[in-house]
Amino acid sequence: MNIEDAIWLIRLASGVVYGVITFILLYFMGPMQTSVITWSLSPIVYYITIIFVAVRYRPTKRMHLYLRGLLSFYTAWLSTVFILYDLIPVKLSP
């Protein structure tokens, strides 16, 4: 596995974990509050993956550091929430 694949896989895995955490938050908050919190924190979580990739892999290209896996991160956490929301019923809090 080369560096591009490793970076993509890390961002994909972090997106799935972030999606599961977002789904769990739906049990404790309403969808509007959860949406505001998760969309506000998602750039911070992505920035943490940038730091992790920089320390672990030391990529020479900035595209690898900043852009590789950006779409997979956001797609993974949104897809995870949507799939879990369809599979597991959530009783929304008032």
C-alpha cells in the first residue's frame, strides 16, 4: 500500500468513526442541534487527520496532506449517518 492509499484509508476510517459518533449524538439531541454541532466540528476533525498524516507519513506533496481523502472523509461520515438512521430507528428527543 502506497502513501496515497494509506492517507485515503485513514481519512475514510475517521469519517466512519465520526459518522457513528454523529449517529449516537442523535439519541441525545435533536437533529438540528446535532447537525449544527457535527458540521461545526467536522473541519476540526479533518484538521486533526491532517496533523496525524503529517506526523506519521511526512508527505512531500501538499495535495497528499490537505486534499487526499477530503471527499472520502465527508462522504464516509454522511453515508454512515444516513445508513444507520435508516437501519436503526431513532426516537427524537423533544
